[in-house]
Amino acid sequence: MLNTAMMRSTLAAAFLLAALQIVGASDYPAPAESDYTIRDFRFTSGETLPELHLHYRTLGKADKDAQGKTTNAVLVMHGTTGSGAQFIRPEFAGELFGDGQPLDATKFFIVLPDGIGHGKSSKPSDGLRAKFPRYGYRDMIDAQYRLLTDGLGLNHARLVMGTSMGGMHTWLWGEMHPDFMDALMPLASLPRQVSGRNRAWRRIIIDAIRNDPGWSGGEYKMQPPSLRTAAEMLWFMSSNPPLRQKEAPTLAKTDEVLDKFVADIVKADDANDVLYALEASRDYDPGLDLEKIRAPLLAINSTDDLINPPELGILEREIKRVPHGRALLLPLSEKTRGHGSHTIAALWKDELVRLLTESEK
């Protein structure tokens, strides 16, 4: 999820504290946290991990019908270098999970996992560093599927949705497990292989880290200078020009804002984790099998998203291949946040309600 909260996975505790502070106002329960362990997990690279730990948060309780089918599970997936904790915020959970809201936690069972390499799940910085297995998006989805089915006993999802990388995962979920869900909602993503400027900014960060003498093949004692380059690139890409100009209207103010953003990231994150997270998109290519998606799908992007710019026309063209697909482009406004609009639920929650209504069975 490339927005101003990106790459701050270690700030999860702060997010959860904020959640506890707003429970009364938003009327949704604090999430329960747990871990699920998959033994001898085999990655698509052929590498294995004796124990893969997936951290996750849940709100609500799972329900099943008379036939034993899970009826109310909702999977929400985060973006690159984020975690499930990022959703426990007023602009997301406060708009969606409360009493009478679209994903009312008294009616839905909401699952917020930390993907492989992210948050409190198994990741390079746990100790293996650059010896951690090379994971891709399909590995991340495989692990999430096993968490839901084997770990939580769910056999169906009412909704699968995600932001940025989580949106990319949503497209793949629809192809890899087409009968598992009633509805899909990818936000801030495109249904095609990463390329063009989207590939370029990732490659710039990857090259900066791998070519940094301070990286030392992943065995650094302190965070290498290239982590600062990564943070600067993320600040550049993650919002829209009008908003950045408003918050940084002068040379001095721009330096001040950028320095603070970078300092927070360098304090909280790890270069190997960032490197792996960006390299994981190498196996993303849903454009091969869009016709396999059976569930109603609503894709939402914004016109001010520098990572998925509407000028490319990719979403409008490819959505026609999805049997029950629909695309929505949010116009630039004072409320949009560029790529980060995906987490501002007030912008699109009415469309979520429409999708849930249309996909009722």
C-alpha cells in the first residue's frame, strides 16, 4: 500500500493503540491478534522454510449456514511493506467496521493478515536476512489461503479485497481460487504485469539497495544509506502533486517534510525487508487469466494515482475480460490522496455497499 503510512510496519502497536482509543466513537471491537504456523512451507522458488509464521488480526465471529458453508468472512490485504495494522485507523476501520457500517464487525468476520515478509509475519529481518527464501505474490496468497482454510476453518469468503499490493493480490485470488468468494474488490492496482514507470520506481529502489556498499550482501550492522533513497522515492510516488505542493510550498518546507518522512521510515524499517517486498512483485501477471474470475469484481482506482495512472487505459481495457467485472475511477478532489486514496474509505464505501448487495446469494 504505497501511501504516507507505508514502510512503517513496526508502528503497528501505535495503530492498535489508536484503535483502542476510537472504539467507543466508531463502535467496533478492538481486533484480536494471533499467529498461524505453516511447517515446511515450500516457496515457488523451490526454497523451503521449516516454520512460516503468519500474524493476523480478526474482528467479529465466523458464521456458517446449514450446509456448513462460511457465510460472512472478509479478507482484507495490505500493501507493500505495510501490515494488517494499517487498517485499524479512523479513515478505514472507522468508516467500515462499526455498527451499521458496510463491514459491521458484529455481522462479518474480518481477517487482516500480515503477508509474508511484512509486519509481524516471518520476514528477512527476523534473522535470516538475505538468506530468507525469495517469496513472490503467489507464495503470499498460498499462505493466506492456508491461514483461512486450515488455520481459521473457513471454506468461503463473502468478500476478498485489498489495497495496492493487496489489490494486486485480489486479482490473483479471483483467478487462483475462483469459487472461494462471493465478491472481489481490488483498490489502487492494475490487472497486468508490473511494467513501465511502476516497474521503474521499484527497480530504482532495488538497485539502490543491492548496489549500496553499506548493504554488505544483506549482512549490514546498521541500516544502509540506500534505505533513505527508498523512503524518498516512496514519498515522491505515494501522493498527488496538489497535496504535496500544499504541504511543502517552499524549498525549505519541502526539505523539512521530506526529512521527517524519511527519518520515520529509516527508524522503523529494514532494508532487506523492503528489498524483498519490492522484488516479490516479479511473479505478478493476472492478465493471463482474467477470464477465470467468476465472482463479481469491482476495481477502484483514482485519477491522481501516480503508480497506476489512468492515462494508460489498462484498467478500462482489461476489465472487459472479467465476466462480472466493473471499474470505477475516482476523480481528483480535496479528499483524494493519490495512490493512498485506497485507504480513505469514505471515498468508495458506497460502492462497496453496492457490490455487496449485487453479490448477495
